[in-house]
Amino acid sequence: MAPCMAPSRPAALAPILALLAMTGCAGDPELYPSLSIRDEERISGTFEPVKPEAYEPVPIATETLGRIDALREQAVLANERFLAAAERLRGPISQARGAEPGSISWSSAQVALAELQSSRNDAMIALADLDAIYLETQLESGNPERIETARNEVAALVASQDRLIEAARREVGD
């Protein structure tokens, strides 16, 4: 068993000295000022907030509206090209069903999948441009209904293309 150690004298005196130091603050108010709030520190008067100006959204520029329509049309045409490519590539993809990886039919199907994926680039580019315009109109005009509609249409086309590519990928066994 270890013997009980008594605290050293400096360690035992520390709480007593701290107590004496604190009582000095409560002593003579001439020597130690009060820490309570002074009259100068109190808030008085009234405050009138500045009235904000009425917000009126800036209309979307005519050239931006034309660009939105052109991008939407670009995505629709890109989707038509994608669907035509998907139809053309249906044969090589279906021939590769169950084929061994590395076989000629499997390789042909992989090339067909790559062509199908690259044929959706135009729609993806249109969607990215619409996203950029959408962000600009959100920041500037606050009236994004027309861009939202076009963006949602193009996003639906791209999602449909993604589903077709995924179905073809599952068919090949990629």
C-alpha cells in the first residue's frame, strides 16, 4: 500500500490566496469600480430600419429566350439521332447476349455501346448550357419558369437516353 501523501504547503495555500484576492474586488468602491452597467452603457432612443426597395425581377433578355429555344431544339434533334443510333445498334447488342467477354460479338457490342453513349453528347451539352442559363436567370431575374420548363424537358430526354443505355448494357452483360 502506498502511504497517503499530504499536499505540499504551496498547493494548500493556493485556494486561500485566490479567496483573498477575490474579496479585494468587493471592498472599497473608490478603489475598485463597480462592474454593473453604467448609465452611458444603457441603450436609449429609437431605431428606424431602412425600408427596402420593392423587388422587381429583371425580365429575361430576348436573346437569352432565343438561346433557350435553340438549345431545347438542339436536344430534341439530338434525341432523334440517339434513337436512330439505338435502333441501328440493336442487332450487334442482341447478338452479344450471353457471349464471352473478349469474343468478337461481345467486342462489337461494346463498340456499339460506346457509339450509343457518344451519340447522347449533343443532348448533354444542351442540358449543361441550359443549366448555366438557369443559374444566371436565378441570380439575375428571379423569373426562371421558361428556362425551368425547357431544362426539365431536356433532362427528361437525357434520363430516357440513360435508361436505354443501361438496358443495352445489361443485355450485353457489361
